[in-house]
Amino acid sequence: MARSPIFLERRGYRLRRMMDALRFLPLLGLGLWMVPLLWPASETTAQGDLDSMPLSMALQYIFGIWALLVLAAWGLWRHTREQATKDGEPSAEAD
């Protein structure tokens, strides 16, 4: 009786890890979007100056994180699609 190997082949293992990375991206994005909540609030000091991060910087940060998440998801999707077609699975474009 032939025994199946205990470990997965490399290509299948990598494909599963890429899919796991795609599933983890929303959680990573949520965590990174929470960072501006840790920045100091806008309160004036006795001297009248502000000790806070400007709102424009926070919006740039949030938009930058969003753009990086979109690019990361696109790159991981392309890589998993290429790996799946190499394994002989039909791609979404074949339908």
C-alpha cells in the first residue's frame, strides 16, 4: 500500500500561504488604520502652540495605507492566480 507524503509539496504550500496572506490583509489594514488614534489629541498648551498631528497628515496616512493595501492585494492575487494556473486549476478568466 503506497503511503502519501506527510508534508505538502512546495507549490501547494506556497499557494496556501499566499491565500492566508490575502485573508490577513483586512486585519492588517484595520490595525494600521487605528494608529492615528494613538496620536496626541489637539489641545492648546499654555503657550498657545499645538502638540498634535495635523488632520491633513492623518488623512494622508490613512489614504497611503489604503493604497498600499490595494497594491498588496493585487500583487498577491496575481501571484496566486499564476500559481493556480501552473498547477492546472482553471483561472477565473477561463469562464
